[in-house]
Amino acid sequence: MQARAVFEAVVLVAKKGIKVIPEVMIPLVGNAKELENQRAIVVRIADEVLAKAGLKEAALYGRNHD
């Protein structure tokens, strides 16, 4: 829900002509696999919300910024 809210806000701001690039941090994970799984969820939600609005990917994820 939080990831969806972040990217829905990105869409609203982008519609006003303001460029925004959120940096999504995933805190409190127990191991690398959990981080990988949570990151995949955030990326999937971001892609879904942004594509629906006709926008390209516009976010940084974690320390690697990829």
C-alpha cells in the first residue's frame, strides 16, 4: 500500500509538470532474499502505477540506484 501511494503521488505531481524521482528504501529486512523479494514487489507496483498513467519508470531503489 505504501509503495502504491508513493507512485500515485508521483503521477499526481507529474501531471502538474513537476519532475520528481522518489528514492524507495526498504528497511528492516532479515536477509538478502527478503530484500530481493520486497524490492521486486515495489518495482512491480511502480511499473503498474506509472504505466497506467503513461509515465516511464522514475525511481531509485535502495543503495544501488538501478
